[in-house]
Amino acid sequence: MGWIVFHIRSVDDGRFRRSVCEALFFCYLLQAVAVLRAQFTDRKSSINWIAIILLTAVGFCYGRFRFGKGGNMIKIYELPQNNKTIR
């Protein structure tokens, strides 16, 4: 995921960045649910609880960044251009 996020930095489309943020939010929450299910149906381990807490926290951060009060902050600002230079 780090490689994907690192390469997305050069993309100038705000809608695409918002979509990636939403996708990461859902991925981390689904991973937390999968580990939670494994904790209750398979061997119980304290490492699972650490993973559940970390995955939920990262997912919550992505969700808050995307859907929270500043959820529309993922924008791309372009400088105004003169019509003569667009040719």
C-alpha cells in the first residue's frame, strides 16, 4: 500500500485521491474485521488484539480525513493561466 500511495502523490485529480482515501479506509476496516473474526474463531492471541487496534485506528484516521469535517480538503488547486499560453 505504501508503494501505491507514494506513486499517487503525482496524480493531480482530486476525485481520484478521494477515491483512494475511501478505498484505504474500507480496506483497513475490513482487515480489522477479518482479524477480529480470526481472534474469536481460531486460536486466541494477544497479537491479534494489537493488530485489531492498529488497523482500526489507521482506518479511522483515513475515514476521518475523508468523511470528517474537512472531508472536502482533498483538492487540487491550479494557477490561472493566460489563454495565449495554453496553445
